[in-house]
Amino acid sequence: MPNQPIGFPSSHPYSRREQVGWYFYDWANSAFATTVVTVFLGPYLTAVTQSAAGADGYVYPFGVPVVADAFFPYMVSLSVVLQVFFLPILGAVADYTNLKRQMMATFAYLGAFATMALFFVEGDSYLWGGGLFVLANLSFGASIVFYNAFLPEIAAPDDRDKVSSQGWALGYLGGGLLLLFNLLFVQFTAPALGISTALAARICLASAGVWWAVFTLIPLVTLRVRQPLKHLAPGERYLTIGFQQLGRTLRELPRFPQTLLFLVAYLLYNDGIQTVIALAAQFGAQELGMAQSSLVQLVLMVQFVAFLGALAFGYLARMTGAKQAILISLVIWFGVVVYAYGLLQSVGQFFVLAAVIAIVLGGSQALSRSLFSQMIPKGREAEYFSLYEVSERGTSWLGPLLFGLSLQWTGSYRVAILSVAIFFAAGLILLPLVNVRRAIVEAGNEPPERV
């Protein structure tokens, strides 16, 4: 088999080597999620936008008035609006071909090179920076669709919570190590070499693209190519089947009511999670006056605590089931944003709050991914994970849009962060209504021992 790496007998569907190789794409792309989305680009692009703004504090991209501080949240939102259109189509095409690994590689490297190009954003070139970010985030989301779709192929039902949690944990470790390198560079190397703060930030942004590109090679070598379970009917074409399958998928979803209910719940509570991840650095810089070096230290701490938290929630899911573990995390998320609105006063308190977030951060996302993988029909993983990815990490649009509008209307970052509580409350209302075992059976799968 020319597409099958050495060491993978076709008769053995699950391989530890393949699982470890799969983990490393989380290690690779987490550099973008942490260094770019969470730490450096928000404050840096906001500063670039502020320098381009007029006396009224507004910029006018394509004639549209936008307050400078809200430009980055709007770019996060725009990147996901585009994903709403493109990702389900790409997922359907992947399910009809054996190109899932190649498509993951294409978008991974498109995103990595766009991230490297952020090095050239300086002065008042906020539109250039916003455009590169939209391209990188769109590519990031697309590559994750194909990455997630491998999970049902590489792990048995009873092992998916563990495998998903370990992958997420390794992602936090990888993202944390790059942040550590960048922290040392910003605090020690850059000043010693006479490098300005702005140039140091641009170098750190580019480093995330390089990291993403290099470590993506590991999953590309280890993941097996499997033959698709679906094939084109006579007269159908790959360029059009994606649109046709998207329509069929949306019409079919009511046949899986419990899966649909979970997807709606996830769409809402994950919007809240992604908004906190994407905009926490901007909140800390603008509301608490935190320096860039302190923000890097904060997120670096979060990465390593989240590594342990993801593993801990994997074990918790074995005892309580994935659904109950996710509900516990949502209660904590809701409390975090309420505390940030009413009680948060100091940088020290912000660090403590971030540590609490870190404990639940990986668990709520990794367990949601593994739980959803049980609820979808076999052979259609990329198609369904493309719908899932619309609200995946770093790609939400409702939360950043509401955050940006709240900020523009009230001028208060605290009101803006409080608005995010709506999404966690919605998740706490809807998720208990999901009958997980029924959803798995409706999709034609065998339920694990504990759900």
C-alpha cells in the first residue's frame, strides 16, 4: 500500500504510533492558537490599528467606521463567517476522497505561511495584518476539520476521551514551550540586542508559523490514508459534491435530534470559551494595564496548568462520563466571567483567575470533541466535524461579535466580558437535555461503557 507508512498493518485498525503522530498536530498548531491569537496579535494589531485611527479613534476599512479597539475582535468574527461557508464543503469533499491527510497538509501550510507573513505588519498597515490573520485563522480551522476527523479512525470508542485529552494536553505543552522561548526572547534577548518591542512581537508572531510548519511533518508521516466509505455517483464531480452534501447534511440533521441538540449546545458554550481565549490578552492590556511581558507570562502559566488539567479531566470523564465532566467545567467558566466583571481588580487576581481557567480549559474542549465523535455516522467524519469546527477553538464569531459590540456601545471591557456569560448559561441549559447514549445509537455506533 503506497500510502501506508511502514509499521501499520492494515488488519490492525488502532495503532499507538499513529495516535502519537496525531497528537503532534495539536503540538504544531497550538503555536498559532497561543502565540498569535491569545497573546501577541490582539494587543499588537490593536496598537497598529490605533496608530492608523483618526482623532475620533475610528478607522474606516472599505468605508466602514470601526473603533480601533474593536477591529481585532471583528477580524476574529469575519474569519469564522467565512468558515461557516467553506468548512462544511471541504469536509464533504474529504469524505468522498482519500485526500484527508493531503487537505490537512495544504491548509496547515497555507496558515503557517500566512502567520510567518505577519512579521511584515508594521506602522499603520492594519488592513494587511487583519487580512493575513483572517487567512491564517480560516486555514487553521480547515486543517483542524481533517485532523479531528481522524479521531474515530485511530481510537476505539472506549479510548476516545483518553486519546482526545492526551492530544489536547500535548498541544498545551507544545504551545507553552514556544511561549517560553518567546518570553525569554522578549525579556532578555531582544533588549540585549537593541530590538524594539514592536519588532520583538513581530518575530514572535513569525516563530509561530515556523513552529507550525516544522512539526506538521510528524502527523503527515505517521497518519494512514484510508479508503473512503462513500463514492461519487455517476455524473457527480468533486467540485460540486461538497455543496450537494452540505445541503443533504443540513436536511439530515433532524434525523439525529440528540446530535443536533449537542451541536447547538456546543456552538453556544464554545463561543464563550473561544471568546475568552482570543480576547483575554486584550482585556488584560486595556483594562488592567498589563505589559506585554506579563501577558506572555500569564498565558505561559495557563499552558502548563492546562496540560495537567486536560489529563485530569480525561480521568474525571472515566469516572463520571464525558457529559457530566463538561457540565462541571461550564459551571466554573460561568463563575470566571462573573468574577472578572464584578470582583477582578489586580494583576495578581488575574493570574489566579487564569489558573482556574487553565484547569478546565483543555478538558471542556477535548471531551466535547471525543463525545461528538461518538455521535456521527461512520464514513462522514470530516463532513460532520466541519460543522463542529465552525465553533471550534479560536474560530467563534458570535462571542467576539457580542464582545466587540458591547465594547463599542458601552466603552467598558467589564461589560464586554460579562456578555460572554450568556453563552455558558446557554450551554448549562441545553447540554443536560442531550441523551448521549441515544445519540450514539441513532448514529449507528456502539456506545462506550460510560458516557
